[in-house]
Amino acid sequence: MRSKKTVVQPTVFGSHAHNHQRCIAEALDKAAELCRERGARLTELRRRVLELVWRSHEPIGAYAILEELQRSRAGAAPPTVYRALDFLLGQGLIHRIESLNAFVGCPTPDRRHSGQFLICSDCGRVAEIDDSKVGSAIARSAASQGFTVDRLTVELRGRCPACKEAAAAHAR
């Protein structure tokens, strides 16, 4: 009799205790490589804005990015940040979380996709999932109504595994 092999899928939220510096470095390296391949310029400022977006797994707003930038660049202004964010969005390096008017890094910028976002109501962390069936189902339903989807962002709110576990432990 064969024993069933149990495969544990990693959570998209990862671990609160992962090596985040390596996570940021890999995202920046990947962004530089993709921009080089695409003939796009990842300037020092754009790279710094991307680094600030990746600083945590929590969404960050444009004005929080601006405040951080102004610590090292006194002349940084809102248009500077918005232009950098527009570039990063256009290259698929970040996503905009519409309901929060904030941005998160994209873990798979090498391919175009419409992500779905899991937003933890307790800790504020965001995780991206990409289920093509969800996007296809929405596009089909929209098409049946004569509607063409130009951009699709699906946001789901709830509790991440760590917050869910903490709440359960607190309830005991």
C-alpha cells in the first residue's frame, strides 16, 4: 500500500519572520533586469520608490513615500513620487490597492496578470494571489453584459493566518 505524500503549500502571506532584506534585494534586482530587457530606465529615484514600496508587506501611500523620500531628498515633491509610481505601475513592478489608495510590490512582475489581493484587516499586510479562473470568470460575466474590462483588481478583506491564530489564542 502506498502512503500518501503530504505536500504543504506555503502561505502567500509568508512568515512575519522571513529575511525581508533579501526579499527587497531580490525584488530590486528583478526590477532592474526586467527594465533592462524592456529598454526602460529604472532611475535611482524610481528604484528608491520601489524599495520604499517593498519595505514591508503592508500597502504604502504616495504621501508616506514622499515623507520618506524627503528625509534624503529635500526637494522631493508629490509630482516626483507620482511619476515614479506611474512608471513602476506601467512596468508591472507594483500594484495599486484601490480601496486603500496605496501600493504594494508585485512578486511576479515578469508577466502581465490581474491579481487578487488578500488584505488583513488586523495587521494590514497584503498578499497577492493570481487565479486566472477568477479573472476569466469576471471577464466572461462582463462580456455577457457587453462590457469590456480594461483593468481588473479584486480585493478581499479578512484575517491572515498569523492574525487568525492570534485571535484564536486570545479567545481561549
